[in-house]
Amino acid sequence: MTDPDDHGASPRADRVAALRRVARERLAPIVADGQPGRVNRRLVAALADCGISQRLFPSELGGSADGPPSARELCLVREALASESVTAETTLAVQGLGSDPIRRSGSPEVARRWIPEVAAGRAVAAFALTEPGAGSDAAALRLRAERDGSGYRLTGEKTWISHAPDADVHTVFARTTPDAGARGVTAFVVPGDAPGLSGEALELVAPHAIGRLAFDGVPVPGDHVLGEVDGGFRVAMETLDTFRPSVGAAAVGMAQAALEAALRHAEEREAFGGPLRQFQAVSHLLADTATDLQAARLLVADAAEAVDRGDRATRASAMAKLFATEMAQRAVDAAIQVHGASGLQRGHLLEELYREVRALRIYEGTSEIQRTIIARELFRDD
């Protein structure tokens, strides 16, 4: 396996550095001008103008990828962006998460309708899975999809949906067969302007663009089913298996930014007649952080390679997501400890990262769910 270490001269290091420069110089100022907690359409357009969004899509659908998009590429991009702008990284990730099921499982007509628009930064996508009573337990979904002629009508609620209520297109998971658990869920494409669809923004500790959606008999044509009827759980899991390593990559990017800040502070700040770095308690804390960071980067790379090979990547993806997100939480906390009170001041990089990193241990399956998945896979009879 290629060494994913981005320190030192290598093609990967050059690409990461170039992406970080774009994020710092072009994307971060747009983020600063946006409305916290709502989709920043200028940012969505800028990600495409910089040629970043297109990396998530094949060339025949308006992207720049040669064939299906690479999980390794997605991880590299998310790590680099998260090192400089968490909002830019999150926006790109949700664009991919919301549209990937359409690319993967939608009819050619539906894919051609939406994917080029998302790739070009003209449409905002969302992945609507979670409900008030069904978070990590996706098999417990209650949003109803009832037959209506050749199509369906959706009734119920989704919550904690990234890019809601501002998205132009949603991948929505609803129950088509009552009392059937995971086998009774179907995935649908639902435009943001569909009759009967409404929503509201929600406020989090970190001001992500996230909200609630209400479905009041929303009509969905039959050709807007993704994959097979009652086969939506598979659509969801294939998407999550692909994207979970990149959640780990985003965590690696945040941890990298925190470590760099701590190293600078330990070099520059003097206490008791010398720089902080001379104290073993500080230097060993940073050494442990750097070691955990590299271990997470390797786990992410391993999982992404498994996805790109077409292997069953459920266990590797869960391991990468679990370890990297837990590691990032520790890394940011350690960096704040090195900084002291200054790291908690509103507007400080570490104060922002402290709020941002917490969500990663919940999004796309909590850490506890990742452990459950890993344990199940360990006992799985191949």
C-alpha cells in the first residue's frame, strides 16, 4: 500500500498542499461571508469553480473522474479541506453523500437530470435518512411511502438532515412495507420544490447547515425509486460504506490542523524560562497525538483502498471512521490543553475545531454503532 503520509516530497503531498492553499485562499473567505447554519450557495458554486466538486463524479455525468469516483480521492480531498475549512469540507461531503445514491442507483434519466447540476455547483443535494425515532437504527424508519397510482406519496418527518431545508434534491429513505424492518425500506429522489415538502433549520453547537423535513403526502413518480422497491436499506449501506472512510479522513484533517497549531504554540510560547516544547509532558503529548494521527490516516487509506477494489468494506470502513473520529476528538482536546485558555477563546481555530469535531463521532453512525458493526463483522460467516 502506498504510504499516505503527506509530510515530505511526494505527489500526494503536493496535491494536499495545493488543495489546502485553495481552501485557505479561495474558499475560507466565502465561508466567512456566509450565514451560519444555512447552505452557502456561493461556496457550493466555488467548490465547482475550483474543480473540486467534479472529482466526485464520472466524466459522463459532468465530473472529472475517469470512471466511478475513487474513495481514495474523496478521502484525500476531505482531509485537505478539513485542515483549512471545516465548512467547505462538510459542504462538499454532503453534496457527495446526497447525490451518490442517485448516481449509483438512479435511472439514467434521473441521474442525468441531477448529477451534472450537483457537479457544476448549481444544485444542492441532501441525504435524508435520520428520523426523530430512527437515527443509527435505520431499519426502524417510519416515514411512509404509500402507493398512489404508478407512484408514491410520502408522509412523515426527517430530522438532523444536512443541507435541509435548503437542498434542491434529496435522497430520501421511506417505508414501503410495514413491519418488515430493513427489508421494507425504499430509496427515492425527491426534488426540493416537491408539493407538500417543507422544513426548518436547526441550531447545533457547530453551525452546520442542518434541519428538519416534513412530508405531507409528497408525490414521487415511480421512476424516482433508487434501486429496487424495498431495497433501500442496501442503497443506504452501500453509500455509507463508501463515505465512512472519508468521514475518518475529515477527522484526520481536523486533527492535523490541531496538531500544527499546538506545535507552533509549543515552539513560540515560553514558560519558566524556555519554550513549552522543552517540557516532556507537552512534547510527549504531541508525540502521542502525531502517532495516533498517522495510525488513523493509514486506517482510512486501507478502508478506501478496499472500497476502490470492490471488496466488502463494511468492517474496514467502520474501523476507520471509529478510530479516526475518536482520535480527532483527543487531538483537538490535547491541542487546547497545550494552548491553555487562549485555545478556548471565541474565534480561535481550536475553539472552532472543538465544536466541529464533536459531531463526527455521531454523523453517519455513532461510535457505538461502529463498534457494533465491527463486532458483527468479526463473527460474520463468510
